[in-house]
Amino acid sequence: MTWFASLQSALGLAAIIGIAWALSENRRAVPSWRWIAGAVLLQIVVAVAVLRIPVIWDALRVANAGVAVLEASSRVGSSYMFGYLGGAEPPFVLKPGATAPVIIAFQILPLVIFTSALAALLWHWGVLRLIVRALSWALQRTLGIGGAVGLNAGANVFLGVVEAPLIVRAYLARMTRAELFMVMTLGMSTVSGVVLILYSQTLARVVDNSFGHVITASLVCLPASLLLARLMVPGESPTGADRKEDELRYDSSIDALVRGTFDGLQLFLAVIAILLVVFALVALANYMLGALPPVADQPLTVQRLFGWVFAPLMWLIGVPWAEAIDAGALMGTKAILNEYVAYQQLATDYAGRLSPRSTLIVTYALCGFANLASVGLSVSTLTTLAPERRKEILSLGFKSWISGNLATAMIGAVIGLITF
């Protein structure tokens, strides 16, 4: 059974590459098979190195423990501001066997504000900039991409759809169409450091060392994103990063702290609003679908529809068919609505319904910003930074949604290939 499962994931890898090629703007100009094989091999090497080399995985496990410290620190602030709603000791006696309720808005999401401020400080102090440039150098040497795209790729591990393009804003006007699409795909297929900790905390109850898996997903997705972007919009990457100054700068540590806090506050409010609206819309849609005749003695729901649509893709990347509909429902939620909603459902509604191997594959396949709202954010940000490329950026928006989802599905297949 294990060899068949790995073969299934290998088939998924080939199928995703085939889909990207079929959607290519110029099928005759795609990269050589040697380059494609190298990009796939790089994904496998990175995944194996992180997940199978004990010293690296143990280091990430230590970092996972550090995430718990950050969460506890954030809880101190939320407890001070919101009292027992924010995690402080309740001023009443709980019934026997009852536990204090976890209120997401007051106990979990404040972590976004704290992490955003901390990330801004680390960027200003040069810590994150050093890591970003190291990742950029590695991708330039292994995949032969230009310095501007490499810099953006490294930044996407820590920054979001809006912030990462700021690093390369000076180069956007002279990037090739292929490079512009690489930038957009990278934004769709990774998650930022600000929400990385939030997601790892959400997944902690169903995935061991969740922080290690989420950061691994973003690292493995860099070559996957570049591969699929070059297949769908072929072209070279000649633009170098010849400027030493980064476009994202702070005047001082205080400036970084304040601006990082306000950026986190905007994201905090956005996540609350999105979650509220998404859950309400799904409930409304389910009420409407419930008026239709049941299918297989069960009422129609949005989750079931998503499951049917995305189940074949999830089977291809390694999920057994008996679990593919549940996995497809999560992938559909992520692609259409929001990956955090999907992660919440994975950790609660779908806990125990997927095998450990399927849970791991799905965790990686969901780890990206490729949803419809993010397409709007990406397009609006890039058209603001490079208004002369507006028409081109608009034409690539929906393509980047497709390539971003294919990229996260591809790393799910990679994990399925090496997980027995």
C-alpha cells in the first residue's frame, strides 16, 4: 500500500505539471525538461532535508516551542486588555468538567498584531533581511532566476501579498511578463510570517510540530511556484537586483514597532471581518441548498459541493479516495474563501476524519494565500506600484490564482511522495 500511495503522489506531480503546460501561453517556449526536473528535484531535496534530517527537524521543533512562548506572551497582552475574554482567569466558578471558552477574536487573533510588530522590528534590525537575501541567493544559484525575482521569493516566506512586492518595487516596471507572473504566483502560493504563527497554533491540535510543517511548506513552495509560473507564462528572468537598498524601510525601531503594530491591527480587523462574513455566507448558502432534494440521503451543502469539485485533485496528490471528498471540501474552502477558515475546519470539524498522512498532505496543500480576495489584494498592490503595467497585471490576476493553487497542491504531492 505504501508504494502505491507514493506512486499516486508521483502521478499527481506529473499531472499538475501537465495541467500547467496545458494552460501555458506558449507551449513551445516552456523551460527545458532538465530545468523542470531540477525544480521538482529541488522541492524533494528541501522537503527531505527538513523533514528527514533529525538536526534540522529538531531545530524546528525548538522553534515550535518558541511559538508557544510567543502565544503565551501575546496572551498576557490580550488578558490585560480583555480580561477573562482574552484568556485571564474567569471571575466565576466553572461547572464541574467545564473548561474556559476559547474566544478567537480576543485570545487567538491578537497574536497577529504582536507578530506583525515583532516582524517589523526584526526587519529593521536586519535579521529578516539577511535571511531573505540568503534565500534569494540560493534560488538564483539553483534555478538561474534573476536577482529581483529571487529577492521577492525570499521575502514571500516572511511577508504577505501586499508587503513582499514593496521589496522589488524599483524593478517592477522593467520586469519581463514572465517575471511579473512569478512575483504574482509567489504571493499566491506562500503565507507570511505574520500569519505563519497563527496557522501553526491553529493546527497544533491535529499536526505535530505544526510550525515546522508550515515553514517547510513555504520553503518547498518557492521552487514549485517558479516552476509552474514559468510553465504557464514562459520567459527568461534577466532582471537583477542591482540596488543595495531595500524599499521596505523604517526610520527607527520605534517607527518599526508602531508601523508593524498598525499593520497587524489592519490584518486583525480584516481577518475578523472575513471570518464573520464567510461563516455567515456559507450558512446562508447551506440554508438555500437545504431546500433542494437531498443527494445520497444527505442534504446538499457548500462543503459537499467543494468536495466533489476538488476531490479528484486531492486524490491525485495522494489522499485516498475514501477521504478525498473531505479533503476536497477543505481545498475548495481555501481556494474560494480563505486558508485560515480551511485550517480551522481541519483542526475542528474534520479532526479524526482524515488519516495522519492525509492530514499532513492537506496541511501542505492549504498553505498558501491563493484565494479570490488575495487576487484582488495582489492586483491592487501591483497596479499601484507599477501603474504602467496595469493592463498586464490585470490579465495575469486569475492566472496567478490558478498557479498558486496548483503550487500548493504540488507540495502536497511532494509530501505524499516522501511520507509513508
